[in-house]
Amino acid sequence: MRTERKLTRLDRVFARLDREPERPAHIGVPRMSRHRVVLLAATLAFYVAIVWAVIITSWLVTLDWQVMFFRPYQQWPEIHAFLDYYVVLGQRGPTAVMVTAWLGWRSWRMHTLRPLLALGVSLLLLNVTVGAAKIGMGRLGPHYATTIGSNEMWLGGDIFPSGHTANAVVTWGILAYLASTPRARRWLSAVSAVISLGVGLTTVYIGTHWLSDVVLGWAAGLLILLALPWFEPLIARAEARVFALRDAWRSRRAGTAPVPATASVAAAAMLSPHEAHAESVASAASRASADEEPAPAPREPVSAPRTSRTPPAPVYLAPGPHTSRAERTPVTPAGSRRPPHSERVTRGTSHTSQPRPVTGG
């Protein structure tokens, strides 16, 4: 009886992904076109200009202080409770969980790991670039400012650029980047722009960021989304590597899987031609020694006679419980394997019925 291996949940997931091994034809991968390169260069120049304007304490720093003294959270206190929850749309932990769940479902439906890998690459770029800029420039926030009118740079802070704003741009913008149709891309781009704009202004309302922090956070997130097509070959290689590891893991599991009972019995009962030949030689020697003594009483057949052996083919025994060779029931061969000899006695006849030669003496 053949037994089937019970599939695990991971096996079912990979089986679903294997239903369509090729990328769907209607989903195009964004490429680094000339328009995108120009937009990337313009955003990078804007990023550098904002940083330079803050370093030299230009009019932008003055605007930061004016907004801070305006205290928006005191001007409109009725929306404070709502904005305390709305700003969560820019926090990395909750937004990453929500977007990962959505892109995981899309990976399941599209039979590809590209959405999840693209999200992982974008979040990695966000942590490296924005985190390095925060630590490198060390700007203090409005609540910890020390000198009125100063840029508060290199004082051990970590708010420039705004991490909430940049995370909102990347996390929600990746949905538009991975959209399968132009219409869906336009709608998702508008939604992600509204969310990221609202998150940035909310941080200014609460007073945790300067206005220039938010502007630089928008530019930082947009730079990551614009540069993401350069990492598409890496994403494709990572996806191929994951499936190769999956195949290797499956092959290892198949190699250590238990063999069905019928296959093990048949393999144990198989005899090679050399073993069969050695067994026949041993049985012939035992019969020759038995002929030199008085023949015992005729034995009753124990089992069906074994068919004649052909030397090239292996000998298969009937399937059954595996036993050692010493415990097997002896089987009487059909016919004699010894060459005929005139002086030997045929099996089953009495010695008294054969004439003995008369010798003198």
C-alpha cells in the first residue's frame, strides 16, 4: 500500500506559487527611463538645496521658527485627538505591517515574490539613507531648541529629515510603484501623496518637527521611489535565489523521506546474481555430502519449487515480511543442477535397490 507524505502549510504556499512560475504578462517592471532620471536629478538637487539652506541659516530657518511660535496645536485644539491617530500612518512599524500584509496577499495572487522583495529593498534604503542623514546632521527638534533663530545643527538630535514623512512617502508610494495598471498607478499615487502630505503637516502641527524637516523628508522618500528601478535586477536575482533554496530544501526532504513499506520489502527481498550463484553452490555441496551417507526418509515438499534461474537477471522473492537468510524456509529446486554421474544414486531411491560391484579378497 502506497503512503502519501502529508503536505505542510509551507508546502501548500509554495505549491500555490508554483501554479504560475512566470511573471504575469500584464504587469510591467518600471525601468529607469530618461524622464525618471531627470526627475531623480531634480529631486536630488532640491534635497541638497534644502540642506544647504538650513546649514547657512537662511530664510527657511526663519520660517521654521515662525511656524514654531505660531503653535498650530494651540490654534486648532479640536483636531488634536484625530491627528494623534492620523500620524500613525507615518510610523514605520504599523505601516510596514499593514503594507506587508497587502503585498503578501498580492504575492500569493500574482505567484511572485517581487512585491515583498521590493518593499524590503525600499525599507532598507530608507533606513540607510534617512538614518545616516539624521545622525550625520544631528539637528534638534522644536521642543529641544536652545537658541532662537539658530539652525540647531550638529547638536546630537535626530529629526532632520523627518522620518515619519519619508516613511509615509515610501511605504504608501510603493503601492503605486507596484500597481499593475496605469489607472491603478494614478489613483494610488494620489492617495499616497495625500497621506504623506498629511503626515508631514501633522508632525509640524504637533510640534515634533520643523517645517524644513518635513520638506526634506518628502524629498528623501521620493528619491528612494525614483531610484528603485535600479534595484530591479537585484530583486529578480533574490527571487530566483529564494526559489532555488526552496527546491534544494525540497530535494533534501525527499531524500530523507521514509520509503513506502512495499518498496522496502521488495528491495530487501531482491538478490543479486552473485548471491544467488553462491547460494546454489552451497546447496549443491550440502547435497553431495548427504549422498555419501545413508539416504534419509523422503521429505514432503515444503513450498512451491523455485523456477529455473537465468544468470543475467536478478532473483526476486515473493513480497512478505523481511527475514534474514538463515531464517528463510529451504526451497527444493526443480531438477538437478549437477551433471549426470553413473555411480551416484538418484534422490528418492533406496541404496539396496542398486547393485554393488563385487570385489575379490
